[in-house]
Amino acid sequence: MEQEKRTDATGIGVLLRAQSIRDVVPGVHTLGGQGNTLAVETGLGVVVVDAGPGGQVSRQMIERLRTITDARVYAIVYSHGHAGYNAGVPAWLEHAAARNEAPPILIGHRRVQARYRRYQETAGLQAWLNSRQFRRSYKAAAAANWIAPELAFDDTLVLECADRRIELIAAPSETDDTVALWLQEERFLYGSAAMIRSIPNIGTPLRTLRDPMRWAATLERLHALRPRIVLPEFGQPIIDAQQIEDAFCIPMRALYYLRDEVVARMNQGMGEREILADMRYPSELFGHHFMRAIYGSPDYIVRDIWRSENGWWDRNPTQLHPARPADAAAAILAALGEPASVVAHCRSLAQAGQTQLAMHVIDLIAQAGGDDPVLAEAREFKASLCEERSTQCSSVVSRQILLSCAEDLRGLPIGSTRERDPPMNFSWD
């Protein structure tokens, strides 16, 4: 196995693995890249799942493939429509042209094209979101980076590749265009974005709604295949029978539990923040290794369940038709009379370990504009609270967003203080 330490498109230091798993499944390899980029050897050529994020990473993936086989790339399958997974398609097309070979067939779910259109329409927003979540500068992606699949399907697509039959299965989960790969003869499943070794990535703060019940239904469908080998989106293959069972059933049970518990509380008239404060997460589900809150978080999922049944209003009448943020902040500041006392109280809360409470209180003045020294002190103090709160969160996403907010508050470029970030200790395995 070749191993290389890099930082992936999520901004997280991970181990990219270019590995052969042919001892488990003959002719199946991973190439490194964004997630477990897959290469499946067939009589018609190589079927690659995901072209990578482009640039040096995609070029390295091609180089690694060429250490395995000299066969042409017959097809590239899009595991899902997130940009980092197939922005590298042009590099693979150029590689085929340089070898005087027919270009690979580009295959994906039908909804990928709609996703790409949305990303083009909101390119500036996507760059802003990604920069905060991944703590690095992002430019608005050019339209040339969005090459949609030319062969699209809705539910299943079978590729008869001479000596190998590959079934592509719609697996809506993190995205509505996720695709899993199934080799019936070997009973090998690549679950792509539907299968991860941690809590399902639902309710991410900066993303659109990801339906938890849709993900649970997909896990049920894939579980019904009874695979003997499961390769998740990240990390090593799962080959132990009990671990395979847990990889499907623990997340399914947890998602149904959350749905039942949140709906019960909504039916009692509880609001989102009341529900978040009242929820309990039993250790037999949420303490399981496959439900680690290393990227997502249980309360993220609670919020998406809430969003699936409720509108945007937080049930505070003040927020139904709010004043301009600057006007509201100025009015609050005038009412307080002595803003320095707010800062002092927040410092006492922070010293007592009540970081989150201190953040709520400092917002009374930290959102007000102006160059008053006390307000500047409040903004700086809020930035320091963001940094402290980031050390208290297990979710990488929460930590990245909090640290990005600290930079925003200080007027610094996003990601400019990454060298000071605490270690992530992040592993999908």
C-alpha cells in the first residue's frame, strides 16, 4: 500500500490511500483522491468511480492507476455531485486523448446535472460556504469545471463489461444524486457517500436539507443486498460480518430514533431550541463506533428533522419581521447603558467554563458596529470564545466554522491562522 499524508478538499489532514484490495476483491483498487476513488478492472477497460478534485491530486490518481494496469479507462462513474469528487474529469479526458483512446463514458445519476446548474447559479455563495467550512480560500468555480454525466439514470444501471457485471444503484443520502456500486458475484458494495464510518452527515450548518429518512431508507436498501465486503466512502473495507451488520443497522436505528423523539416533542408544541435542550442520545446507539460525531453531530440531525416539518420562523415574535441588524444592535447597545459591564460579565462566565453562555451574552454588544474601544474588545472577546468553543466540539465541521468565525471577527482572511489550529486527531477508521 502506498500512503501519502495530504490535506484534502475538506481542509482536514487525512491519509490518502492508493491501495489494492485485490486480496479481498480481485481487480478492485482505490486510487486515493477525494474519498475512496475506485478503479474496477473489466474486460472492456477500467471503470473509475470519481475523477478526483482536479489538479495535482487527479494527476496522481492517474499515475497510480498506471502502476496497476495499462488498460484504457472505459467509464467514469460519479459517486455524487459534490464538486471535489469529479472536478478532475478534464484531466482524465486529456489523459485518454494523449493515449489516442476513446474518451471514457461519463456516468452518473440524473440529478447531478441539476446540482451542477445550482452550483453555477450560486457560485459565489458556494465559495463563501466552502471557505468557512473548510477554512481555506475558495474562488467561485468556473462553469468549465462542471462537466455533467453524459449517461444518466434514475434508479439502477447495469454495465455489462465483458467479464464483469457492475450494477450502479441510486443511493440518496448525503445528496439526492448519490450512487453505490455493487458487484453481485463478489458481493462487494462500494457505498460511496451513503456509507461512512461515523454519524450520517445530515444537518450540516451551511448546507441544504438532507432528509434523514431518505438516508435510512437507502441503508435499508443496501443492507438488503447482504454484501460480504463493504467499502465506505472513506477508510478501510469492512469485512467482518458483525461490523457490516452494525454499519447498516446502527445508523438506521439511530435515525429512526431521532425522528421519533423529535416528532414527539414537536407534537407537544416544543420549539427547535427547546427540543435541542431536551434531547437524549442513548449510548447503545450514539456511543457506537459507527456513530462517532467526528464530522456530523446528533444535534445537526435533530435540526434537519425540525426543518423537514417546520418553516424558518424560530417562534420568537421579535424575529417574525425583524429590524435591520445594525438598527437592532444599536438599540440594544443604547438600552444597556454600560456595555463594559457586559464584557466583564462575559469574562466571568468564560472563566467559570460557561463558554456557550458567554457567547450568548456577548452578542448583546458584539454585533454593534463602530470603533468604540469597548465594542472592539467585545468583538475580540467573541473571537476568543469561538476559538475556545471549537476545542469543546467533537465535530470537525463545528470546529472549522467556529475558527472561521473568529477570523471573520478579527477581519482576517479565512484560513490565515490555520497553523495555530489545535490537532484534529481525525480518522475515518
